[in-house]
Amino acid sequence: NRQGRVAAENICGRDTTFGEVQGTSIVKMFDMVAGGTGANQKQLTAAGIPFERVQVHPSGHAGYYPGTAKMHLKVLFEPETGKLLGAGCVGFDGVDKRIDVLATAIRAGMTIFDLQELELAYAPPLGSAKDPVNIAGYVAGNLLKGDLTENHWNDLDGADIQETVVIDLRTTPEIKEFGKIDPSVHIPIDGLRDHLPNLDRTKTYLLYCAAGLRGYVGYRIMVQNGFNVTNLAGGYLTYAGAQKSTH
């Protein structure tokens, strides 16, 4: 359609050119929606383009208002400048809104820091005070500013279990309902500070929670107390989903 308009303007004497295509797309499968825009991880890897990524699992709108669910949002960006390269999202409500915002941001040449500043429409039935797009920008900004170090789910395959201790920061009911990473040590986030004297400072620690927020809080606590620690990107939600898709 866009190319047709450009062709028509040229036929009528206007020197109009067609710009880049960034591949924005979306599909609905029963109640679930999946969309993407820009380059994906496989394309960037094949092209030899360096990138960093964040994976977050916010809700489509305010959690206390009925009818929402967690979405799975991945944002890819340049590791030096934070310039946006691509994004993908799967969920049930508000996926189209986030993909459209990110598609516009990529077209405009924005960075992950610009995502933090976007002022997006908020009402409990339609969004959250901090929109999923904002949250992705905050997490990515933490990475680039050195406030956070992350490992991804596939890094666990090559982890040295003799030197790396995996800590599960979730509650006992969460572990019973959803499962856990083996091997891991269970230390709920509320009791982490009390357990610090018992932890071996010669070890490397990998923290995880459900979606990443408690892992970030735990990361800040342990780093400020002199531990070598990383957080699992996207938490157990990303890890468990990736395990299902690879088996």
C-alpha cells in the first residue's frame, strides 16, 4: 500500500522515494497475540551486528484491574549507544499498543533511554503508571549504566556449578506451583540480607525470581555488600518458557 502511493506520486510528477522496511507484524492466535518490529535476534546474529537485549514480563494493564495477564516483551538494542534495533512481544492484552509504540520509536531512531521518557496513556483498564515500554527502557538503562549485570537462560547450560551458586528469591508457594531451577538454593528476597554472612564470598552468585524485579533488588543488595553476582534476565518465566520451547 505504501509503495503504491509512492508509485502514484511519481506517475504524477512528484519525486517521491520509498524508505526502509522494518517488518512490523502482528498475529492473533485464539486469545493470544504475538507481534514484532525491526530486526530479531537471529537476524542480528547472522549479520554480525552486536546487540544487547532485555526481557521483561509486565502486565498488559494495572494488575488490580480484572482482565490482564503478563506479557513477554523482548527489546534489542546497540550495546554502546542504546539505539533500538528490534522488539518482540507475546501476550493477551495490549500487545498491539506496545509493538506500535516500539515500531514508531525504531523508525524515529530512538534509544532505550528515550523509552524511559515516553509519556503513554494510562488508566487502570488500559495500562500501568509505568508502561511495559517504560519498564523495558529502565531495565536496559540499568544494564548500560552498569547498575545491573544479567545472564540469559541459555548461559546456565555452561555454568560452572562448582563456582556458581544459583539462588531462588521467590516464595515457597511459587516454587511449589511453578517449579525451580536445579540445582539452586532457596533464599526468599525478604530474608536475603540475613543470609549474607553465611554466603561464600569466593563464589559467583546467579539470582532469579519470577520475572526479574526481585532479582534486581537482590542484585543491588549483594553487589553493595561486595559479592560477585548476576541476575537472570526475565527470571523463571523466561527460563521455563525457553526450556519448554527447546524440548
